[in-house]
Amino acid sequence: MKISAILWLTLPYLAFSSCGQQNAFNNKIIVAGILENTKAKEIDVFLDSEFTSIPIAEDGSFYVDFDAEDSETYFFRADRASFELYLSPGDSVFVFADSEDFKATFLLEGDHVAENTYLFEKSNFYFESKLWSLMALDKEQYFQKKGNYFDHQRESFEKLKAENEIAPDFLKVEEAYFEYEPLLFDLQYPMAHAYENKISEDSVDFPKDETKAALSQINLDRADLLASRSYTSIVERIVNDEVKEILQQDTTLNEDEAGREKAIYRVADSLLRNKFVKDQFLYNYISQNLEYKGPVSVKNAYDKFMDENESPKLEARLKSLNDKWEILMPGKEVPDFSFVNIEGDSVKLSDLRGDLVYIDIWATWCGPCIAEHPHWDKIKEEYKDQPISFLTVSIDDSLEPWEKMVKSKNMEGLQWLAENGWKSEIAQHFMVNAIPRFLLLDKEGKVIDPSAERPSGDIRTMIDQYL
């Protein structure tokens, strides 16, 4: 498609960007586009842990509009193609790309083109640099490659500023990236290097004292940097390091089921004196646990946050996330999802009625999932004469890798595949966004625990309670 054609298609959408847009549409953001030659049926739009899926038409076109209060960076993903967009209330953006050569054909029209083109190139350079291999290098190689990477990115950023009028909020977040992201790399290096090279962390040659000293100089009161993931990650690291020390020193907290939560609040109260920074940290802590474990796991922290926070936007987001779990609470009916078993037959959850059902949602590419398999086999053997079914549900994108692993490893028992992977009915219903994920259903197919303990954990206590 020629650029002139893109501009013609853009006109209906970009008309919203003319004078008077803010008055006419207030806080509305519009994103439309065409993804040629895509196999994806939907494009996912993420803001932190929240996401929505937008249908892609047969011709590759898509359209979404929504209201926003602040400027934020949104993540878009369709199949394996992805990009970020910095968007402000009132923005209209048109996106074009050919999925067969996404990088070379990616084009933008509308608001914040300079900022978003920079983000696209920044993301591409990250992958081209193979930065995930950085941690395996020795100290000198690590510092050289890390330095070259950030020098290149800084050069691109300075060029962006020199040639364009850039949104102040965007500038602040990017400046924070260059200030805090290199330190995050250094904080991760000793443990990651030890893991990559299969050595002890104590033997890793690295200036840990210098890194620790740099961490101690961080200003924890920068409420103006809460849109920066680099800054908020540093804050989390500082708090969590202090929590770790408290738990090592105070054995009574280790014996308390809510010990870690108490330690987190103790440290947050002590270190985070800016109320908005503290609210953001606690929101991140609660939302991450709420998203994975559900409301029961964070009830006390959730109620405390709702009573004490001074951040209405965070409160609304947390409440929205909490409300999504209503259909998953203990005692709720579970739809009778369909699957295919390893023999190729169609099967349903209702086929297991009369038994407790302990479900492992996993995939062949997931290392932590596979690490649970020996524990799964052990607990399955322990309860082999009890009225409980042990069901493994793969969310692999295709049948072949799942079938190959199940057969090559002689994985016995109920081996089922959920079609459409992450988009499968069971993954969507139970809000599965990380695996392994374990579920426990009662003999009538109702929820006992929508995010149950792993077989390597203390799941036996709950199983025994319901048998």
C-alpha cells in the first residue's frame, strides 16, 4: 500500500485531531489502522495489567476508541507483531504495517508520531541487540555491551529532542529511563549471571558495593516519576530488599501466614514518605497478587488500601480488577469447557463430575511448569485411590509440541489441550496471564480455589479438607 493511500484512509480518523477536538471529544483516544497479511483475528491493547481485545476485520483493519484521563504508554499486540503508543487524551492515531515485514513497513499518522516512531525503533534495537544474552557475559563484556546499548539509545533520544517538539511527560519518562534502567541491569546481573553460568552468586565478580551505594542514593519521593517503570521498579527493589532483611531477622514474621505482608507495610511506612509513591507501590504489590491469586489472598491489604489511599485512579483500577474475580469466587459455577485429549477425542469438564478436580494449566515452553511435573506425579500417586482427578490442560498454540512432549515423556493420566492457547475459554474465564496456574474444583464442578497452591506447595491441606 502506498503512503498516499494510507493518508487517504487516515482522513476520517485524523479529522478528529483538528482544532476543537478537545472540546468535542474531551478525553477520547482513537486508534485505527490496517495490518496487512496478518493471521491474527484480534489485536490486544494493554495498559499495565489491564487489557482488551479488538477484532481485526478480514481486510486487516481495526478501530478502537476509549476515554483516558492522563498521557500513558499503551502496548498493542497482534499475533507476534507488537508496538507501543504514547497516547494523550484527545489523540487520534492511524497505524499501518504489513505483517510479513512488520519492521520495514510500520508507519504512523496523527498525534505523537515522533514519540511513537522513537518507541518503535527503541524496541527493535532492544531485540536486535539481543540484550537478553547480556547477563551471561563476564563483567568487562557486560559493561561494554551495556554501555554501547545505552549510548546508542541516548543518541537516538537526543536526536528526537533536537528535531521535534516532544510532549513534556514523555521527555520526563525517557529521562528517567536513562537514569534508572542501567542501575536495574546492574542489580540483576549477579543473580542472573550466576544462573546463566551455573555458578554460585557469591562467586560472581561484580562491584556489588558500588551498586548498593548507588541504590542508597535514590530519591524515593519522586511522585512526578510514577509513570516511569524504571523508577517504580527501583522503588520496588529497595523496598523488597529491606523486607527480605526484616524477614531474615524477625523469625516470628516467617511463622506468620501474613508475615511478608506485615513486613511490606512496615517498610513502606518507613521508607515511602510521599503518599503518592507509597500508594503506587502498594497498588503494584496488591494488583500483582490479586491478578494471580485472587481477592482472598490480598483481602486485608486490599481493604486497607481502599481505606487509606489518596489516589482515586489507582483505587478505581484496583476495584475494577477485584470485581473481575467475582465469577471465580469459591462456590461459583464453572462453564463446561471443551478440550481435546491426547487420544484426539473431544472431552469436557463435566466428564469428571463426582470427583474433585485439580487442574494444572501449563505449556511445553514453560520452564516453571515443567519443574512442577515431578511434584504433580508424586501427589497424583499419593491420591490414586481417592475421588480426585488430576487434569493437565495445555495452552500451547498448536497441537504438535504438546503431543510430542506428552508422548516422548510418557506423561500419563488426563492430558488435555485447550484450543487457542491464551485465548482459550478456560484461560480467559480464569484470567490466566501467567503459568503454571492451578485450579481446584469441587465434585459438582464449582470453584474451590481459582488460584490454588502448586503441587510443590501446601495443596494437600485443601484437598484433604474437601475429599
